[in-house]
Amino acid sequence: MDITVSEKYLWFPVDMSGEMVWVSVYDGDQKIQEMKVSLGKEHIDFYGVWKATEYLGKELRIVSEKGEEYLDGVDIRQEKTRPQNDYPYRPRLHYTPAYGWVNDPNGLVYVDGVYHMFHQYNPYSTEWQNMSWGHATSTDLMHWEEQEVASTPDEYGTMYSGCAMVDEKNTAGYGKDALLFFYTAAGGMNEWSKEAGNLFTQKLMWSTDGAKTIHKRDEELVPWIVGENRDPKVFWHAESNAYVMIMYLEENDFLILRSADLLHWEQTQKMMVPGMWECPLLIEVPVEGTDKKEWVFWSADGYYQIGSFDGYTFQTKTERKMAYFSRRAYAAQNFVNVGERVLLVPWVRLDNANGWYRGAMGIPQEICLKDGADGLQLAFSMAEELHALRGSWEVLPQNETIFIAGEAREVVLSWNVGMTGTELLEIGETTIRVDFTHGELWVDTDRKHELDGELRGVFDPAKPLDMTVVIDQEMLDILADGGRLCGTIETEENVLGKTLKLRGDAAPGAAKWCVLK
């Protein structure tokens, strides 16, 4: 199939019920794009979009692994804009792209008054594939605007996870304050890179115009080491005067590397940490009520260890701990260039794809370390920017059924010491049970993640208890016990069209709620 490009975007029709086929786009003899997609003919669920601006006026050739017959009857539209999605039950507060699959956050960075959130993205399906870097921006950390796809697969591989940093000293040589993006080129995960014989390597992109234009560096930073080694996270370690990269190797193995110039890297420690894998973070986290910080090593599921780090090696002080009581949140990454704040955003693993998008980004949360039952533990709080979204607080009465009325809500409950019995917060088809007799918080739902066991957290009933619940379409965010308990729960997609009820024999001393918008 030949197409002369006359508009900014090519819209590829997607039929999610069809067979996934490799489709390539050529400019002459040069391959310029490749995707695995089920192209629709009679039936179209949505359009996957490719920006073709640099090829305006050129004739491109589109081929499929199934031959020309597969493309017969496929109408690839040319349009000036990206398709919009007005699906009514889209989350209000959690970022989702218009269409397609989203997973791990990548390259979270604040620069020139704008928060940038890159993420793993498949524009051509609501299933994982074609890993690209999607991009969204915000000026208030809460309302996000989808931008152009930042980077797509090439001959080196698909675009796996990575991070961003501001090169304040022009260390890498692309300009003072250039944005640098470290990522994994997942060689072998697309046909293009298989044909070239490429493996998983760590590579670099850069931008000098605030991420409007992103360039790829051909040379690799870290060559293939083993398996699907991936997920580089880079930061400046002032005490040892070097840049540090932590990355995942395979199984439960991780690697720490150092660099003086951001381009050449030397290994300093290989770590084997049972039960932890992929998407590592190594971050300093403040200890509540002190001027101290502790180093935290974190992996994708929310498992973490507290320890010390000298710029070369990480030494653990604790056993592995778990940050979440549910398994929806995954692969959290911290924003950089935000001063002393430790702001995390996870991917929320949602099953629902009725609106032809799947997955969401979590609401940004700040973390600190607090005393817990077994020493220091991570505690979460909603980023303070959420406060600006609040309407007027209203009392949440006991034993009354209240219509949520289509708007995101925040519920705040608090109990004094000496409580007994059980209190229930019913939100649509989900029930949160607070059992003061046993010191347990339970969530009852039919929409558990496949990795969820019991949706249960424990607290000390001899102490006061607080709980915050943010209600958004498709999900609840629950924080309790000063943020020591943290979990995200999938709900029915139109939970904002349902009711809420607080009942039981352990009524909170204070109960209030407000609209968030």
C-alpha cells in the first residue's frame, strides 16, 4: 500500500478482536516505523495514531507480514489532529491517554514551570505491545494534558522504561540544562531489532527545547550484560561527586554503576535481593520529625529496603518491606528537579478497557519514613497540590445513603483511641471495613488484581486512626494510619454514579467529604 502524506497524522484503524500482525512503514528503502497491530476493515474500535509531519509530501510504503492482501480494504485516514475520546467514565484525577495501553511512568521531571510525565505506551492496542514513550504535561501536578508520543521503537528495539534528569552543568555535552532521558532499547522485542541482531542495551535521548523535540543518541551507554537487563535510573550523588545509575539485570539481580560524564559507566555493585525485581529506585527519604534522611532501595511491586549508600554500594539495614496492601500500583517513579520533595507516581494496573484505553497513572504522592510496628516504614500522603482541587467540606453523616453525583470526591475519617467494633465505608460495590477489635483494615471487592491476596492492612487500635479515600472513576486510593497503609483498588467504571454510605458500630469522631475538581 502506498500513501502520499498530506496531513500531520496517519490514523490506523484498530479492531481489537482481530489477529495481531507486524506492519511496517517505509520511506523508499528505509524503514521508519513498525507496529504490531490488528487493523480493522468492517469493524473499527478506535484509531492508533502516528505523527507523520516530517514526511509531508512524501510517498510512503506500508507493508505487512501477511502480504498486500492483509492491507486490502484498510482505510488509513489522514487527519490534522489526533482523535479525541469522550468516553464518559474516564477517571477525572488519574491521567489516562485518549486511547491505547499505558504502563510504567518514565522520565518524571519538572522544568520551567511544567511537570513532564512520560510513560510506557502502546498507541495501537489496549494490550501490552509496541512499547513507546507517551508524554503528558501539567502545570499543577493534578490536571494533565496528553502530548505527542515522545519516542517510538526503532532498529535498536522497543522503548522500555527509563528516567529523566536536567543536565545543569552540560556534563553530557548537549547544552546547559538540556533534558536527558535514559532508557532501555529492548532489542529483540520488535522485528526491526531482531533483524539487526540487537539486544537489550541502555541508551540516551536528549532535548534542548523543553521536550518538544527529542533526539536519540546512536551510541549505547551500557552494552548488553545479561538477559533483558533494563530500567536505568540515574541521579547525581553529591557526596561522592559522581552520577549513579541503578538498573535491573534479571531474576532478583540489580546493578549499580557510576559515571563522571553521563556517557561512560563503570560497575560498582551487583545486588541480589530476594523477592524484588525490575524498575528499581535508590532515593533518599526524609524521616518524619527529624532532620535525617535514609536511603531506600525500591522495586516495581512496592517492596523496599532501608539502608545506607556511599555512592558505590548499598548496604541494607532492614529486611524487605512492602509499601502497599494491594497490587494495583506498580513501577512507581519519583519526580526529579523538585527540590527536597520525594514525589512518587505509580502505574495503576486496571483491567477495564471498555473505553479503548487501559491503565492509568496514580495521583502523585509524597513519601517519608515514620515509626511503625517493626521500625521505620514508608508512609504516603497525597501531594499538597490536591488541596487546591477541594470544594467545601461537608459532614459525612452516619447511616445515610448519599449519591456521589458524578464528581471525584475525597473522604476523610478519624477515630480516637479506645475504639471497638467495626465501621464500614460502602462506595458503590466496594466496602472498606475498619475492624478495631483486631486492628485490621479490609477491602471487600470482586475486582481484585490477579496478584492480590487478602486486601488487608494492620494498625494499632490503641492509637488514633485516620483514613483518607479519594474516589475517582474506576478506582479508589486509600491512605490510613498516617499513610502507613496505602492501597489502590479498582472499582466498577462508573463508581461516581453510585452511592456512598458510612455505617457500623464504630462511628468516627470526625467524618467529612468534599468534591475534587
